[in-house]
Amino acid sequence: MCDYFGQTDYAIRMDWGPEGARRCTADVNIIVDVLSFSTSVTVAAERGMTVYPCRWKDARAAEHDATLAVGRLEAGTAPGAHGISLSPAGLLTATRSPRIVLPSPNGSTISAILAEHGAEVVAGCLRNATAVGRWAAQQVDVGRSVAVIAAGERWRGDGSLRPALEDHLGAGAILGALVTPRHIGVCSPEALAAAGLFAGAQEYLSSLLTDCVGGRELTAMGFEEDVTVAADLDASAVVPILTDGAFSSLRVV
């Protein structure tokens, strides 16, 4: 029997948040949290860091002999943090740590949920969209299914999912690189629509990220550089893959 909500009729799928990730779980699951988890993972991978995702700030940093990333506002003051935080702009210039633990309420949590169920997880964003999309196309071509999961944000009141434009655009950028004419028949309408959204918005990508809710929120907090780093389309050729509990980098030429 077809699982409509899981989009199981299609090899290429797209959905939102933790529940969407559970329902659409595929052979390969690409987590898109542009502001900022998956962008931060990509930047860390660019610098040769191994990233352990976790749901909360806990004792796992000690378990892995790793540096626990702190909140953006704490990065300059936390003892021993060396500037390692969820800020992608900060990670570009922070003292390099071989291993970091990166908690977040959205992308990191979804990664942890999927990993606990044995699913293959990849971190995707605008910075590595084409690299991830082309790598994912190779997976589809050998018979594997791919789900692109936009993390979204959480409403502060009840904690429910708030779809985020930056994540929809990030998912669309990856899907745009993944879906070729030979893939149209195995691509869900949700995935095709996301690719179409990005195609129509690409010309205005920088301003859309700056002016969307997430971009304005970070700018108001003084982290406009995070938005700039996140909007740098195809700046990276790394594909961070979760292996044995940590993201490490596959570099796509």
C-alpha cells in the first residue's frame, strides 16, 4: 500500500521538519537548515573539522574529545570555546578544532533522529547545493531514494513548525542540481515545486535571504555576516555525510 505522506511512489522526495523526515525517510536524507546548522556543518567541513550533531548542549563533547559549540552570543566569552559556535561566519575564522559538537533545535535534532534509525544523512545548504545535488543524482541513478528535508524553524509559543523561506530555497537549489530530465518521472510534486521556487528566485537570492524573516532576525542580532555566508551559492564542493555519528567531508570535483 502506498504511503502518500511518505511520498514513497517517488525516488526523489521533499518535506519539512522532524515529522516530515520520519515520514519521508529515504535511503539518503539531505537536511537543509540554511540559517544555520547545515551551513555551519558545511563551513566546518570545508576547514577539515569533524562535526558531531546533537539535540541539546550536553556531555557528548567530552565523550568525543571535541569542542562544544556555544550560542552565537556566547562565542566570544565562553571559556575554552575558541569562537566555535553555530555561527557560520564565526566558524570561517575561529581557531580550528579537529572535532566539534554542534547542537541546534532544528537541523541537528533532525540529523540525530534519522541517525538513530540507521538512515544515511547529508548536510546540504546553498553553499554546497550543486555538489550535494549532483552527488545525490548519482545515488538515484543506482536505485537509491533521496529525501530533501527542509528543517524550518520553531514558533516560540507552542514549538510548532514554522516553514522558513531560506530552507525552501536551499532545498530547491539542491533539487535543481539533482533533477535532470531523466529524473522527472521519479520526482515528487513537492520536490519539483521546490526546484521551481529556487529557479524563479535565484536572481534575487541574496536579497531574499537578507530580507526574509530568518535573515532579518539574525541581522537584528548583529549577525548579518552569517546571512552573507549562508547566501554564498556554490562556494563549496564538500558533501558532509554523517558516518558513525559525525559529519565528515566527501569532496566532489
